[in-house]
Amino acid sequence: MRILRAGKLFLTVELGEMTVTMLSDGETTLPARFLLDEDDKPLDSAALTAADLVAGELRLPVRAFLVQGPGGCLMIDTGAADQWRPGLGRLPEALAEAGIGATEITALALTHPHADHVSGLVDGDGGLAFPAAQRLFVAVEDLMVVRANPRLIPLHPRLMPLEQGDGPIRGVTAVNAPGHTAGHMAYLVDGRLLIWGDLVHHAAVQFPSPRVGWHHDDDRDQARASRLALMEQAVEAGWLVAGAHLSDPGIGRIERDGAGYAFHPVTRG
Ligand SMILES: [Zn+2]
């Protein structure tokens, strides 16, 4: 892996004949009480000492990832547009900074259908933000949620059910990571970089303490099991990891550290 290019809102790494570009959708904050212990109680102040706080709230960057290779140009998640919280919706700006046109994207995939991941599929006029992408891959278990979102009606003809092991484009493989939603899906690129969506919401706390859960995990026990299993698998396999809410620039190495793990972001150099 090497860093090919970087800007304020993007960073591109090279993996053999493929590249992965982190695209920042901006940054917001959420209440610290969203981090929960194993009894589903908010963490006490001692457990929050390592947290990355902004005015007492958890820093929450939002990211999408673009995978480019001989098999096509796949956008994984699309940010919050103007549908969620202030400070977000910068994906088009990030693409422009990276010099990537919206019509270059040939396929779309979701890690899960929450507002900060699906909203950028549609532009400000309600049309398709990525009109050349003929397919939108969504895990079977999460299809109903996508179909129930009125904003996403223009995407219905392009929906493609996705299961573990499927490849939205050549060189990318879907990996089950259920719990945050029933169909929450990670994507392994070139067998060595795992884009894991919302497996982790607050890196500063959930790498050292991966048993800490998140208020918006649909099934917290299942989400915890997925987090522990995939973190361990990433270490064992030597995978790089990338996530929608990981610390800047959202891509890095994972190591075992004491009872938990440590995240080492790739450096912009
Ligand atoms: Zn999210």
C-alpha cells in the first residue's frame, strides 16, 4: 500500500492495480451517552477519558470510499447530503477536489441504509447523483429499509440484492458484519483492505475497548460480536481497515494492544 494523492477532503491509496479513495463528507458531533457499556449503560467519565470530544460531544467524521480498478469504479456509501446534521454533505466537494466526476462511477454499494450513508445517492433536485451507476448493491436483509425510504424511489430499478461473498465489482468481496443493522456489510478490497462501514463509531474508545457498544446498533450483542470477530480477523490476516467514522484519514492499520486493539491511521506524509 502506498498513498498516491491526498487533499483536504480525500486520500487515495494504491493496492496493486486498484485504488481506494477516502472521500470526506464532513464532520459532526453526537452525545457521549451514545457509547454504551455491556449493560447498555452510558460510559462513566473514567471510561471516556480517551474519547475524542468537541465541546463535550463525540467527534464523528463521516466518510465514503471509492474503489477504482479494471472491474469498474465502485462508490461505497454516499454521505448524509443535507438530510442529517450540520457540517455534512461535502461528498460532492470531496469528489471535485479529487478530480473525480460523478459520471465516472459505474456501481454503488451500501454498508447499510442509514441517513449518513444513503442520502448522497440523490442530488439536490431529487435525481440520481451518480446516473452512470447502473447497480446499487444492498444486503438482502436491508433491502426493505431502502425500499421504504421515499427519497430513494429513483434508485429502485437499480437495486441489486447482495450476500456474503458477492463481488459488486471484480476485486471487491462482500463480508457479513451484522448487528449495526441486520444486513450491515463490509467490503474486502484486493484481499487486503477491509472497508467496514459502521463497525466502529468512535475509534478513540472502541479500538482499546471493542466491547463498547453504540446507541444506534440495532442488535448490540450481534454488533459487538461482529466487531470483535472482524478486528481479530483483520489483525490475523494483516488487512488494512477503513471505516465511515474512523479518525482522519479513515484508513489505517490495526494491531492488538493489551485487552483491545490500536488503530494506526495511514499518514498523509
Ligand atoms: Zn454511520
